[in-house]
Amino acid sequence: MKKILIPLLVIFTAISCNQQEQPQEPDPVRRKSPIAIASITHQPTNTYIKIVYGQPYKRGRQIFGDLEPYGEVWRTGANEATELTTTKDIMFNNQRLEAGTYALFTIPRKDKWTIILNDSLGQWGAFDYNKKYDRLRTDVPAESEDQVTEALTLQFSKITNGSSSIVLRWDTTKVEIPISFIGQDTTESF
């Protein structure tokens, strides 16, 4: 019996060691720019807004005016074009925006940005961007901040009196897009 068990133990040990030495396959889903989500709910009007975007990092690069040239359409993130969904109509920088899902593009400039909501979904980057599908275009001021934001960050400010803002920060740039909820007037909610 020992004659059979010892060779089996040697074979089992060899197989176990061989399996541990195998390099692991890279994760095909892992991205340099992970998917990020910003969302907000306005309870009195039951309005939910969500932004899904690829979150690139600065990584020592000069961002606006270099990596992302001024005056050119940008996907507002990395990978697929950023998408904004609203479950109810809202006011988007004082323009009415119907409930739905839109590709969110921007045209960065040093002192102001053009914000674009486009009906063509599922785009990779802005390579196939077509102005004829624009649902809304609006300009907002751009600010320079002293503090550097390493990862592109989109978030919503606190709701006050039925209004909020989409706040975009990356590198030393900050852009705010005012939004208002249509319907029941409210004081503060989150």
C-alpha cells in the first residue's frame, strides 16, 4: 500500500505546485479609467438623475489645453461617451430638458465650457459625435482652482430650494452646471 500511496502523493504534490506557479490571466474587464457614477434624487418630485462616466486620472499630465485640447468636442471622461439620465423633465442651465438618457459632451475652453446633451447613445469617445443629434447646448463658466483634482470627478451639489449643480473637477479646472427640478417647490432634500 505504501508503494502506491507514495507515488500518488508525489504526483499530487507536483500537480499542486505546478498549478500555483501558473501566471494569472489579466482581467479583461479592468480599465485604467474605471466606471464612476454620480446620482441624485429629488424626493418631492420623484426625480432621479444619474451620470455614468469613465474616470481618467491626471497621472502627471497637463489636462486641458493639452491632453484635452481647447475648442474641441470631448466625451467628458474616458472610454465610452459619458451618459446622463433623468427620470423627469428638469431645467438644465435654464433650458428645459426632457426626461431621458443623453450622451454628455463638452467643449472645454479656458474661461467657459459648452455643455452638450446629444441623442446618439453608445458612442466610444467623441469620434462619431454628430452635431445634428444635439438636444441641448449651453455655456457655463470655467474656474481655475489652486487644489489639483487627480481623478476626473462629477458630483451633484446639495439640493437647496429645488436646485442643485453638476460639479465637474479635474486637474485645476472646475465647472458647475445648474439644474432645477420641475414640479413641487421644496426647501432642502437629498
